[in-house]
Amino acid sequence: MLSEIMMIPMIAALMLLLAIIVGLFFLGLDRKIAARFQSRIGPPIVQPFRDLVKLLAKETIVPDNAIGWLFNLAPVIALASALLLILYLPFLGVAPILSGYGDLILVLYLLMLPALAIAIGGFASGNNYATVGAQRKLIMMLSYEFPLAVLVMAVVWKTSSMFPDLQGFTFSTFMQHPVLTLVGPVGGFGVVLLIVTILIALCAELIKGPFDNPEADTELAGGVLVDYSGRNLALFLLSDAVKLCAFITLVIGLLLPCSLGDMFSSFMYTGWLAIAANVVFFFVKFTVIAILGLTFVRVAFARLKINQATKFFWLVSAGISLLGLLLISLDSMM
Amino acid sequence: MHDAYKMFLGPVHPALEEPIFFDFKIVGEKVIATNLKPGNAHRGIEALGMKRNPIQVLYLSERICGICSVSHASTFSRAVEAAAGIEVPERADYIRTIFCELERLHSHILWAGLLAHEIGFHSVLHYGMKVREDVMDLLEYLSGNRVNYGVYVIGGVRRDIPKEKHEKIRQSIKYYNAAFEKFKDVFLNDKTIRMRTEGVGVLTKNDALKLCAVGPTARGSGLNKDTRQDWSYLAYGDIGVKAQLPSQVTGKINGDVLDRTIVRLLEIKQSAEIIERCIDQMPKGSLVSEPKAAVILSRLKNAEGEGIARTEAPRGELHHYVRLAKKEVVDTWKAKAPTYNNLMAVPVMMKDAQIADIPVIICSIDPCIACLDRVSIIEGNSGKSMNKYDLHELCLRKSEMFGKIERGHQ
């Protein structure tokens, strides 16, 4: 009994460590692949790990006109909330560890926390560049949350209308009944539209590619992070890595939760082999989404202005997600 | 009414390749006032030049700027030749033209990459760097150097471009033409690039005329103005250069960043054509008017007169003024870079711009601060730089002092 109680925190700790490592690895992979697209050699894949070690060894400077405690607290909140998020998500394709203690609505709120922490850190640093960056981050958040909410509603509505006796807002339900298997061809197209929506939001959430206005290096010289250094910046790097993990896991958990394990179990393979197959399949999906949603988009577009980005999210992205919702509901009427 | 706040850009900032200071007044994301203060890259090159003989100054002039090194050497040598009445052989003129145009090629290609960098499109930046590398290789192949070519001498050129080297040049020109097509496709058809450049940083034809804009900045606003066309020099008269206007591609002139981009892209193609025609038409003859440097030097020592030369550098019209006064050294030397004119247009372009437009607009005039900074007035060691009001004050005080002295004598 005691060992079982100890088991869960240990698995949780392992999982968080893995999330950090996977996140940093994929940050490196993203840089490497982007470099290859741009006919450069690029940094080694382990570069983010080296950056982390270097940053931790560097001096941490708090500017004179910053609000010290808030300035130091922001990166901690960013990392802590991102880590907490991992525990509520089906990372590695297994059911979320804290699945009994909160549902998808909580996840949606937790998703906002790292972004808020970055904005707070930016405001607290008292630098004009950082303040502008923080404003942009908040505006971006207001923009990409709506398509995301529509997407969650679409998936939850479809699943719970098919299985009213199951809990609608939990990932284990989606894992049992992946939304792609519940819909016909029309609804399938709707789900594809939803995947497009969430991949667009992915870049904005991770402050990458065409939506990196809060950090915009040529405009704001790093924006929200301009005054951060040393340990604080290392924490933001870590939270970036974990956020990458969390967000892609969310995409997988919501829209592509199909697993190989079920297939294996029908062939009588169960136990460790099935779990291993699941994890491998999870990483295949993870890699595809990371490269398609992040690296491809990053190298293929110029940065948008903040008003253009907002307009894009409220008109195009919201439109696509609503169309997806409409198609899924049409599908269930047919 | 929202509160306006100040934002400084520079002297060191990722959007700037060279040090210059901008001071913006901003409401929200909108720029409402722009001020700028150059003077951080001043090195006193002209003062150094006035302590050396013209042949030594030629090397110095190449080092005013890394990217426009040919333009400065070309303009200075022509100014000295004009002052001393030295004729340049025709073949040397053609070789000088080829180097001028190669410089324009690599400058414009680099610029196209930099513009993409400013708008966060790093793939195009790296493509630009890759293409530019080929121009640099060609320049190294022809002159032995990548940045300061050392090809110009007073009265001609140092290195010949023999027939064997023509094949390599032709190959490279084919490569640049392909690169031009690709750049044109990217900059004209990419949606995100158009979103960031169209209607941004508008400089009307009237404003461009009033602010004396030069080079691609003026042509982007529809001024039919090109030193190679209007005041033909070197071999350009034989070749017949036409100023490239954005209306050739889009049919209209807006004077925005996109138009300035189109002008520069068209000039990539034009430069490739000029180089090709230079190779085809290159006359036979000697490379220098006088092979012995000592003879040239003694002529320059005994020369008296003024020379002025203007060149269409990649960024616009470049002036050099030289006065020789039967001395060992250059008596007076003054260089005026195109960025001096174009930078004045930046505050006008910044009207109604967003913060996101600031680096794009600054980049769109292709500022070259090392060329621009010809003067920096500093009071003692205090680090305080003086503006025109301070200088006026100084002048008044000095007049007062002279008045006192005169009264004292009486």
C-alpha cells in the first residue's frame, strides 16, 4: 500500500524529468532541421542542454528599476505551471497522472499560466521593450484562446454526445474513443481543420515563427525576455521546453489519441511490449507535429505585425475552427 | 488620449548593423515622433587623409566602409584625377565598371537578405547570404580580396581581367540571374513579405525631392534619378544605363518599402547585364596611364586644382571633393555618402508606422553609418556631443573674444 502511494510521485517525477529532456531535445531538433531547410549546418541537437548549463552558471542580473520579487517569481511560475500541465496531460500516451483531480477546463486555464507568467515578468522588468513585448503577449493570448476553446468544445461535444455516460472532459475518454474514429468523412475533414487550428495556435503559444512578436529579436531585441539573464533565463528556457512538450501532448491527446497498444492487445501482445509500442508511436506523432507545426511554419513565413496576427487569429483561425465544429455537427446529423 | 512613452533604438540593437541612435515617441504601438542622432562610427578618416599623399589616401578611402569600398576608391581616384588632370585608359574604365557593378550586386543581395531578417524571415536571409557568397568568391577570384579589393590606382587599375577569366564571370552572371528570378518570386509573391512591406514607410515623390533622397530610395519614390544615367562616368556612357523604377514591374509607384525592394532587385539584374556587356565590349589597351608610381606621385605633388567626382554607389549618389595645392599631402578631402541624404527621409517614412515597422523602414534605405559619419563634435573629454545650437553659441563667444582683442589693440 505504502509503495503504491510512493509510486505515483516517483512516476510523476520521472515523467517531469523526461518532459524536460524531451522538450530540450525537440528544441534542438527544431533548430537543426530549420538550419537544414535554410542550407545551414546548424547547432548540434544537444545545444539547448549546453545553453541551459551555461545559463545556470551565469550571473543573474535584476535591473534597478525592476520589481525584484515579481521579476524573480515569474520564471518560477512559468516553469511550475508548465510542469503541472504535463501531469494533467496524457504524456507518453499513458493516462494523465492527475486525471482524477481535474479535467480539460483546468488544463485550458493552466495553459494560460506560463504565458501570463512571461507577461508578468516582462512588465516587472521595467524595460520599455519588455513592456511592449508583454502587451503583445497578452494580446496574442486573447487572440489564440478563442479558436482553442472552440476546438475543445467541438471534441468534447462530439465525444460526450456519443457516450453520454462517460465523463466528457477527461483525456481518458478521448483515449478510449479517439474523435477521428467517431466521425464520418465530413467530420473527418472537420477534425483535420481543427488540427490546422491547433497547429497555428502552437506557434503563438510557444512564441515561435510568424507569431514571435512578443520576443521579436529585430524589433524588441528579445522583448519580454530582454532583461532576463542567468538562472531566470534558464528557467524560461526550461519552461519553453516543457511547454513544447505539453502543447504537443495536448494536440495528440485531443485530436490524435489513437494508440498502437490497442492494436497490439488484439494480437495478444500486452504488458510492457504494448506500453513500449505506445510510447514509440507517441513519439512518432510528437515528431511529426513538432516538425510540421513548428519548424515548417517557422521557416516558411515572415513575422506578422501584432495587429495582423490578431486579425489572423480572430478571422482566419477562428473561422477555420468554427467551420470544423460545423462540419463535425453536420456529420453527426447525417 | 494615451500616454506617450519614449523608446530608444540603438546605438547597439539587433535591427541595426551599425551604430546609430534613434529616439522614438510612441503611443501604444504607434510611432508619433522620430529623432535620430548619428556620430557613433566617426573615425576621423578625412583628417587622416589630409596628412597623407593621394596614393596613400586611396587605400584609406577604401576603408571608409566595407561594403562600398569600391565606390569610395572609385570616386576618390576620379576626383584626384580630375584635380591633377590625369587621363585614364579606356580598358581601365571598363575594369573599374565591372568592379563597381560587382559591388552593387553583393550589396543589394546582402540587403535583400537583411530586409528579410528584419521582418523575421530567416530562410530568405540565409538564401541571400548563400548567393552573396558567390559574388564574394568572384571578387576574390578577380582581385585576390574579399572586402577591400585594392584594384584601383590613381590613373588606372592594378589588375587586368584577361580573357581566361571571362568564362567564370559569365557562369556567375547566369547564377545571379537565376537568383534574381528567385528573389523576385519571393519578394513579389510571398504573402507575409507583402503584408510587412506594402504600404509601409511611404515616401512620396514630392518628399523625396524635397529631402534630396538619392539612389534606390529616390527611385523607389518614382524619381527618375541615377548618376550612371544623368552624369555618366567610367564606361556607363558606352553601355547606356537607365534608372530602374518600380513601375516597370507593378505599373504604379507607391514609394513604400516594397517599391524600394523592387528597385534593388531590378538593379541586381541590371548589374549582371552591365557586367556582361563590359566583358563583351572590353577594349584593348594599357591598364594605367603611367606605370611608375613615383612619376604619378611627383605629378600629384606638383598639381594644383580641385576635383569633384560623383558615383552611383549601391546606396545612391556618392560625392568626393579633393583639393591639391602643390603639397606632399592632399590639401582638402571631403566625402559625402548617400546615407546622409537618405537618413533625412526616415522620420518622414516613420509617420503612422508601428513598432514592428521601425527596423523594416530603417533597413529600407540601406543605411551605411560608417560612410555617413563624417563628423562628430565632442566637447573635450566630457562625452557630450554638440549640436548646431552649441556650435552657434561657440561661434558667438569666439567672435566676442576677437572683438575684445581688436578693441585691446586699439
